[in-house]
Amino acid sequence: MIRAGSFFRAGHFPTLLSSFLYFDVSFMIWVILGAIGTFIVEDLQLTPAERGMMVAIPVLGGALLRIPMGLLADRWGGKRVGMLGMLLTMVPLLWGWMFADHLSDIYALGFLLGIAGASFAVALPLASRWYPKQYQGLVMGIAGAGNSGTIIATLFGPRLAEAYGWNAVFAISLLPLAVVFVIFSMFARDCPTTVKPAKISEYKHVMKMKETWLFSFFYSISFGGFVGLTSYLGLFFFDQYGVSKVTAGDFVTLVVFAGSFIRPIGGYLADRYGGIKLLMWLFSGGMVTLFIIGTLPSVYVTLGLFFVTFLFFGAANGALFQIIPTYFPKEVGLVTGFVGAVGGFGGFFLPNVLGTMKQWTNSYSYGFWMMVVMMMVTVWIIQKLQKNMKSGIHQSTEAVKQSVRV
């Protein structure tokens, strides 16, 4: 059991807090198009497929930029790269405030918002490297709970857009970003015992390991589902159930709250019971709830099911990033960037699938059921992985016994 006193003495809490705030404000900005998407859709008269692409492009930008950000953080230091990332994030916010009035502008600035999404590959390793192995799940969960920035975006974004116009929301977002930049620059510190960056050949070796790709696939389901649904659910509730734009944002806020703050608990449970075992149960639960959601029940039943689904996704995110530092302690920045990138691709495809299936079939059901199929595949892979792990442990035990006899 983890004791609070020993935890605070084990690492550098100001860096952990700064990493959380950096990730929090970055995540808020990353999903801002989804939060105010209903206003943009109405203003620009977008089709269902265009809506899906609009909220998916920032996720794609984050996916493509996470690996470079992870590499730079490993070589230049997380603090320096984090400060650079926040400065660059100001560019699309200024663009959205002063110049965005066409769909092409939204697509372009949306991709640049991916810089904020790439903060994941910087914030988590920066915090993780200060703490020993037994605290990795909790640390990664606390820092990763910065995805709660979505709550700020979905709760206040629609209200600000209704009061001042959706362009003004980009300007207002600059204020918390500037505050966090100051806090981060003052209190974040790079761990002095951080290992030296690995050579390119060593990175290639990591990419050849099956665990890297398996974790990436798992994350494309858990985090891809989290961020993809977060970006699209406001549009879904507004279109499917006819609720107001602000109410749709409140619904998203509720379910994202569940997924964000369960993440540290997922990391803690993974520390205690094992990350792989926990993932199997979480994905199995999500598979059931999404299947029922695909039947499109009443609005409040759907809301409750999404609340439970986001609990599964959030805990799975925390559990998965408890596993990575134990497998890749020296390349944690690169691997988290790589896994996060693939997870981002999952978040890119999901809104597009939902929007495209809605346009083709006039129903969201098939989009949700396609995700159920992917989760069934995930559970099957985890079961196979568990069997292989047990077989490997058994073989190692027999080898030790044999050597003792000799």
C-alpha cells in the first residue's frame, strides 16, 4: 500500500504538479474544436462527414507530433520542450481568434492544435523520471489526469461561444495557457539522474519489439476512444437527441469527468493487481456498454452508459501507462510518444467513422458497433498475451528448478 508521506519524499512534487497543469491546459486547448463544434457546424453548415473530420484533425496533428516531441524531450529535456510547446500552441489560438472564418481555416488551425495534444509525450516522462518503480502507476495517473482539461473546454466553451461567439473562445483560451506557462517555467525541473538519450539504433530496436506495438494498439482503443468520443459527443447529443448546444456540452463534461479522474485509480489498481489483467476486464466492460449504446436508447440511458464507458477508458489509460515504464525505463519518452501517437490515430478514425456512417446510413449505430468489434479483438489479444506470459513464467521456473538439481 502506498503511503502519502513516502510518496511525497520519493520524487519532486512541484514537477509532478507542473506536468499535470501543462497537460491539463494543453488538453483543454487540444479538444476546443469539439467543445464549440456545434456552433461552428451551424455557422459553416457542415455535413456529418465534415463534422467528423473537423474534430478529428486536431487528434491527427497530436498523433503525428507526439513522436518528435518525445524525441526532443529525451534529448533536450522535458522542461525546455514543454515551454516551447506552449509558445507554439499560441499560434493556432491567435489564428482562430482573428482569422478563422472558413472550413479550410478550421482544418489548418486544427492540425496545429495537435501541438497541444503532443504535450502528452513531454509531461508524463518529465514527472515519471523523478519517481521509483513502485510509484509509476500513481505518478503516471496523476500527470495523465491532465486530460481533465477537457472538462474545462466542454463546460465553459459552449457558454462562452454562446455569449461572445466561437472565435472569442480561442482568445480566452490564451489566458490560462499564459498562466500555466509561467508556473511551469518556475517550478518544473528535469530529473538530474535521467538516463542519457539512446542512440537511433536503440530506438529502432524498441520499435521492433512486439510489446511496443501491442501497447500502441491497446492505447488506440482506450485513449483513442476517450479523445475521439470526447471530440464528437457534443455533436452526437445535439444531432441525435436535439438537446441544446450548452446542454450537449454539459453532458460531455459529465462523462469526461468520470474518465479523467478515474485515471490515477486505474494506475494504482494496475500497480496492485497487474496492468495486463486489469486491461482485459476494462475492455470487456467497455465492449458491453458500447454495444448497448449502439441501440440508441433514450438520452439519459445513453448518458449513463457513456459515463460508465468513460470510467473503463480512463482506468485503462492509467493502467496502460503503469506498464510502459516497467518495460522501457530508459526510453520512456520515446515509447510514450510512440504509443500516444498510435492512440491518437485511434482518436482520429473514430469521429470520422461515426460521421461517415451517419452520412451513409442516417444512423450512428453502425459506428458504435464497429468499435465494439475492435474491442472484441483487443480482449482476444490480451487473453493470448496473458497465456504467453504465464507460459514464459512456468518455463523460467522449471529452468531454475532444473539448474538447482544439477
